[in-house]
Amino acid sequence: MKCRLLILCAMSFSTNAEQIVVASDIWCPYICTDNSGYVVELTQQAFASVDVEVKFESIPFQRALTLTSQHKLDAVLAVTAEHIAAFSLSNNHMVIGQYTNDFYTPANSHWQYSDLESLDNKLIATILGYDYGESLNRYLENSQSHIRTSGEKPLKTNLYLATKERIDLLIGNRYVIDYTAKQYGYSENIRFAGSENESTALYVGFSNDDKGRSFATKFAQGIENLKQSGEYQVILDKYQIVF
């Protein structure tokens, strides 16, 4: 699950300021290019408030998880509790967003999501490394009609497959799908087909070493600083995010 009031780029840091290296894939409006996206900006400004500079790297999500678990990156953005457990990441339990599973089909389809059984016999596209919740994860693992895309722009790939009617449906977050479809001119070729209506909390996952745990503590303090100053809500309002 890739600028605002004060962009980190526009801020100056002392030469001895710490630097944290964070990564994720592009998942706009959560995580966008050019150091934008509300999760990126929240992370930047939270750390800026405790004098830590953020270096953001856009890489495939599965790779970001792996490198963070290997202590080669300091943190990965927009992870779930399941990611944190599976990759032994450090977490401060500071929720930075919510994720819902939403379903989209080619524009001429009449299918509508009702329950897991309604997915039977449908060719489903998801993204490698993403967590879709316990029930849906289990269903997808056992599905014979399921493809997982990866790379730099996996959602764009899934949207393309839908527009060409090479899949029956794709699963993702409605904020992200609508934004990305509009960006690439796919909005008229897909249709919203329902939501699972269960939300999953999103976090920043930190490397599980002394450095990562220290950054986790500072991030929690930084988020509290933003809430007290009012900047936290300004960032959410900018991206029209409610959670």
C-alpha cells in the first residue's frame, strides 16, 4: 500500500542531522512521485519535527519489505500488521491510514462483489507482496484463477489488463485505483464493483535493530508534534483523506 504545507525538500537541516532511508512503491495518493503523497508527507514532516531528514526511494513493495527486514533500509511505508509480523519489522503502533479492499472490472461487466463466493471462477489480478486481509489472502492463495503483478508500476499493469478485458477483476484500494486510472486515462474503461467494507490499519514498518527502533520512537513523537500543531489534519485535507 506511493509537496504539502512544508516540503522536506524546501527545508534546511543542520549538517549533523540524522537521515532515515525509507522506501515503498508508488501508491498514489498515499505514496506518489516527487516526494508527494500523504503518507510520504506525513513521514517527512513528522521526522522533520524531530530533526531527522528523510530520503525516500521508490522501489517494488516486496523488495522494500525484504530490504527493511535485512536492515538494508530503515523503514518501509504503508504496511499492515501482517507485513510487520511476517518480515519481523519494528512497529510503534502509530496508525497512518486505513486500507479497504475494493473491486474493479472492465467497464462492460455487470459483476458485483457480494462475498468471497462471488469471486469464484473469476480471473483476479492483485499485486505481489500486498496484504488483502486474512480471509481474502486465504481465498487468493487457493484460487486457480489469480495473477500477481510486480515491478515499478504493477497497478498500471492491472488496469491495462482490465481495459483489455484480459482479467475479470482487479483488487485494490479505491483511492489509489481511481487516482491511477485517471492518471493513465483508464477511468472510462473500468468500473467500481463493490467493496469488502472492512478496513485494515496501515503503519510505517521499521528495521528491527537499534537504529530502526530509535527511528520508530522518533516517528511516534513526530506524529504527535504534527497533531498538536494542526499540520497533521492539513496534510490529510490536502489529499482528501478521511480515516
